[in-house]
Amino acid sequence: MDTNVGTVDRMIRIVFGLILLAVPFSNFLGSDWVGQLLAGVAFIVGVTVVISGALARCYIYKALGINTCSVQ
């Protein structure tokens, strides 16, 4: 699959993903089951966003026909 995520988009994804990865390690969401569930979801989404930014590939962009990469 060709890359379809541009440089600026990649940096935004990596920064946002790292922020989401930090959420479970903080006490921001609380320690009840809802907070733990949201922390788990934030971790999974963070990993996915960091990987898509690192690989410059986004399957949602591909399905929607979006390409933010200027070089093919």
C-alpha cells in the first residue's frame, strides 16, 4: 500500500498518539471501572494512531479516498 499520510499529518498523529498513550499512566480518568475502560480505549487508540503516523499509512483515509501526502 502506498503512503497516504503527509508530513504534517504524521507529526500531528504521533504527538496526539503519544498524549493518548500517557493517559492510562496518569490518574486523570479515575480508578473506577469506567476510568479503567476509557484508559484502555485511549491506549489502544494511541497505539493505532502512532503506528499509522510512523508508517504514513491510514486505512480510513484509503477507504475515503483521502491523500495528504504530496509525494506519491
